[in-house]
Amino acid sequence: MTETAPSASIELTYREAVREAIRDALRRDERVFLMGEDVGRYGGCYAVTKGLLAEFGPERIRDTPLSESGFTGAGIGAAMAGMRPIVELMTVNFSLLALDQILNNAATVRHMSGNQFGVPLVIRMATGAGRQLAAQHSHSLEGWYAHIPGIKVLAPATLEDGRGMLWTALQDPDPVLIFENVMLYNMTGKLAADAGPVDIGKAAIRRPGRDISLITYGGSLWKTLEAAALLAGENIDAEVIDLRTLRPLDDATIMASVKKTRRAVIIDEGWRSGSLAAEICTRIVEQAFWDLDGPAARVCSEEVPIPYARHLEIAAIPQVPKIVTAAKAALGRT
Amino acid sequence: MTAVIDKPHLTREHALDLLKQMIRIREFEGKCAELYTQEKIRGFLHLYDGEEAVAVGVIPVLEKRDRIVATYREHGQALVRGVPMTVVLAEMYGKQEGCSRGRGGSMHLFDRASNFYGGNAIVGGGLPLAIGLALADHMQGEKIVTACFFGDGAVAEGEFHESLNLAALWGLPVLFVCENNLYAMGTALAISESETDIQRKASSYRIASEAVDGMDVVAVETAARRGVHAIRESGKPYFLECRTYRLRAHSMFDAQLYRDKAEVEAWRRKEPIVRFRGWLEASRMIHPEEVEQIYKEVAAEIAEAVAFAEAGTWEPAEELTHFTYAERAAEAEATRHD
């Protein structure tokens, strides 16, 4: 991460970083507006948009009825007619009610129309488990979305990315989905006071290392970094890759790392079967098989709906000890 | 804007034009059915036979800057809107000269030049899109109308209700055009709806609405003028239910087990072209020779379209992944043939 002088940085939460990104976009471009359930008067289900209604008014901070398909489709149409909408879907589970519009319209229109129409739309939504919200509010379906050609999928895990990815996504001529892990909203840290847009095409090496590549994204990044610190105590120098963009995947960064470390573990809060982790594993096998010193491994969510009870929820998703164990196993150490 | 725009001027010229547009659609689609049996056209092919008065009554009322969202049964809408028959047919052939470069086919005709936002083949899926187009115009202060076509089947979809609510709630300039042909594929309206009076659903969302004889092109046009005028004045939505009938099968795969031949025959006697032509001739507004002339012109246009589609070329398969994203659009744009 970039080094900044203390005087040039501010302390804030991930939530505030995302809010600042939205505020900045609304100020920069009159075509930008935000719509979604409870984004205005309520201040956002996760309080991301608190205060924006007073600043920008109800036309641009547009509370919607509970009509996910309706207002997501409206975002698509508005984007096609010259606006730059940000649609907020309360959680990824609710986004399934808008899947028709996302898949059958947003992702297809450019190709299906022979390049006559594009959909420069940004859809933000919360994803992930950890708040004991059980099986209809806690899933990680960003890997599903990453399956779809025609859209781009982002998973900002840091304050810089929470602050910087939105504007870049709004400049994109195609639909971009941004997944914000719910466990990140309260994360605090320092961000450069002049932090601005960041690129969205590249993965980032959050911790360089020589012995094994730990490949992850979103909420699992911080667990993986914690695991890497523990591994360092056992003389294992892990490299941690933050994918940042789930579609398109930055194969070059992944393969360069794997070719260097010769070992890989993928940490993904999605379910194991048919997961993004499975895709990355496959790509490593396809592109870096002869550089591997052992099989690539995965730490994913268990194949159950995310349960309510705290201890069961913890057991259902990737955790630091599982990551440490998987990394050591990949290195033949117990 | 003219002082009185809610009354159609049924001049001889206008009457002939309405008749010609309906004949264009009917004859073109007759040819399409023939080409389908020859396997020149594949996939699904949904014909508009019997419903022509709806597109022909509504679309000419719109201005060039207005927008249209249509369904998978949209050949008529595209032709009346001015998408050339040549590129429509080339699209159905899957040729790269087609209006969607062969990517869409019969169900996905798109044309940016005429603000034609496509045939949408998910029933009800076009309605939210229309809301968004109108929302953009509303937010940008443009007095543009978005006409959204859909069938009675869409009325059962959640997207229909979500969209009507949003249009009324936010005061959006959408002309909802329900082509009620009484069947959602093979399911009759009475089997799928507890309330079969569709325009009442619109009024329950506080949207000005009316039902009109969709087999009468003049009645449709009159109602459409009223609707478009109301939208331009108020900025608010208007709902037009056109009661019509599909005289042919749902698609080329439909054996029509769900309805009696007698029912179809009864509706055929009310079909819009024969009815309008008969009325025009009986009132001596036009001569039969003029109608024959229309048929000749249309036949020539169809022949030209067939020749164009036949002469069209297949896009090289190497270009398959173009237009999935905009990145590669520029290079491919340079190779466009139009």
C-alpha cells in the first residue's frame, strides 16, 4: 500500500470511503444519480449513503420501492439514454430478484444489438457473511456474476479501492457490479486526503512473499493477511494477492506470482463447487502447471446455506486457521 | 406544436399510408413464414398477423426523438418505425448486414438511428427498461415519449407491476401499449388473470388508461394521439390497451391445441387490413387499383429485401467475441457495412 505522510491522510471507515466516492461522483458529473431501497431518508441499509439526500436532493438520491427488477432495469434504461446511474441493491441475495435485468439486459444488450447500445451502469451491493443474518442475507454470489460475459465485477477490499473504484467504474462504457463485503464497512484506516480514482483491471500484491501464493479478494483479504502473518512466524513467506477485479481476472499477476512461489491456495467466500476459486485453480493448471511444486488448494465456504448461530456461521466461511492449515498442507507441513 | 393533435387527419394520403403500412407487415411476414419453411430463417419466428393495426396506429404518432421498446413479436414495430426491410430481413437470416449484425435475430431487432431499443424476448423484461429511458428524459428535462409495447402475458409478471408503479410514482413519460391478443402463448387470459380487464390494472396505479379496438387502425391512432398528447402535456404515463388477436400460431412450433378454429375464423373476419380496406373502398376514399398498387410496391420492397438478405455475408467467426464489451468496439465499428 502507498506510504503517505500522516498530515496528508485522514482516518475513516470503509463505509465513509464508499460514501466519499459516491459524493465525489455526484459532484463531478451531473448525469450521476443513486437509486435503491432506503438510500435516501433511511441513509442506506448499511448507512453508506447517510447525509447524501440532504446534500443532493431526492432526484439524485432516489429512494425506490422494493422493486429490485424494476429499478435495476430502470438503471439500465437510464444508462442507455445518457445518464450514469448507480443502482444500490441492498444485498446480493436481493439482487437475484433483479437477475433478469442484469443478465438478460445489462450484460447482453451491447452484443445482442450489434454494438448499437451500451449500458454504462454501476450496480453496488453488499455481500458476505459474518453478521448472523442467516441464509437469505449472507451469501457470496459475486462468483456467479463473474461467470457472465458482458459485465465487469469488482470487489474492493481496501479503503483505497472503496474510495477509488466507483469513479473508474462510472467511466466504463459497460455495466460494472461492485461487491462490498459487509464485514468491511466498519473497518477503519488511513486514507490519503487526496485519494481518488484507481484502476480496475489489475490484481494487487498486498504482501510480497516467496513460498506460497495466497489468492483472495473482498472480506477474505484481511483474514488472509492475518494468516500470512502467522505463517511468517513459522518461517513461511506467503505472498497475498488481492484480485480486486473478479471479471476479468488478472491472469498475468496470478501466474507471475505462482511461477515465483510454485504453490497456490485460493481463498474464496463463495461455495466451493463451481466457484470462482475453481476457476482460478483451473487457470493455474492450464497456464502454470509445470511451474507448480504441488497441487493448488482452496479454502471456500462450506456447502450449506449460511446459518444464523454464531459458531455455525464462523464454521461455514473461510477463517484464519483454515487458511493457515491449507497453506501449510500445500507446503507439505503440518 | 399544433393546436389540435389528438385528432387524426384521415386524408386520403394518410389512409393509404396506414393501409400500406399494415400490408407491408402482413406481406413481409408471409414471406418470412415461407423463408422459415425453407430454413432461411431459423430460431423462433413470431408473426404479427392480425395485430398490425396496433403498431401502425401507434408508431407514426411518435416523433423521431421518441423511443420505442418492443417485444419478440416486433417485426411490425421495426418496419413502421422505419428500420429498412432489407436490414430487418438480413437480421433474420443471421447476416452481418442485419440491423443487429446477426447477433439478435427475429426477436432482437435493434436500431439506434430510430431509437428502437429492441425486441426484448423476456416477457415483461422491456418494461423496466422503458421506465429507465423515460427516467433519463425526465431527469434531463427532455419532452420525449417512450412507447413500450408488451402483450397480455406480461401483465402477470412482477416487472409489469413494478414498472407501472414506478412510472406513476415518479411521473414518467411512458406510453404503455398493451397488445392484448388474449393468449400468453397458449394460456388464455382468463386462465392466467383474476382481473381480465387489463386497463383497470393501470388505473389502479393512477395511470390514465383506456382500452381500444386493436383491430381498428383509426381507433388505435386516435387513442395513441390522445395518449401521446396527454404525456407531452403532463409528463405522466398513459396506458393504452389494444384489444387484438393473433391469427397465426404463437411461433412456428405452435400446433394451436388451445383454441378452436372457429374462434380464429371469427376473429379473421374482423382482421384490420380487410376491414380498413373495405371501409375505405365503401366510402370511396380509395380505389381498388390503388390497393393493387400498394401490393405491387410492397412486393417489390420484399423482393429487394430478400435479395439483400441473400446477398448478405456471414460475419467471420473470429469476430464472435466482439461487442461483448466496448473495448473492441472501435476496431469492429470500422468494419461495419452500413
